[in-house]
Amino acid sequence: MTTTFHNLVLTRFFTGMAQVQMAICLPIWVDTFAPLDKKSLWMTCLTGAVGLGMVIGYIGAATISSFTDWEWSFYV
């Protein structure tokens, strides 16, 4: 847990830096490795997986928080 605003901003910065790699690298990876007729399907699946992962994370955190203290979501 962070106790200062600066730690919160720094943590959010590094989270954003980790997630931006998906936005930059996924299209290049798909263009390089996907068959020509399947590129749009590959891009759809990979882009959808990013959003689905966020949804599953929020649902999981909400479920854990409903049974325990909200801090347990960070320990799982």
C-alpha cells in the first residue's frame, strides 16, 4: 500500500508503461506472424484479450472485496 501521492503516481506510471507495450507491439507481431487471410482475426482476439483481462480483474477484485477486506485483492 502506498502512503504518499508520489508513490501512487509512480506506480501508475509504471503500470501504464507496461500496458502501452501491448498497443505498440501487438500490431507489429500480428503483421509479422499471422497468415494474410487471418490477420484481422488475430488482431481482434489479441485486442479483445486485453479488455477481457481487465474486466476479469475487476470482477475478481470485486468478488474478493465482497467477502474480505478490499486489501486482499492485491495479495492474490
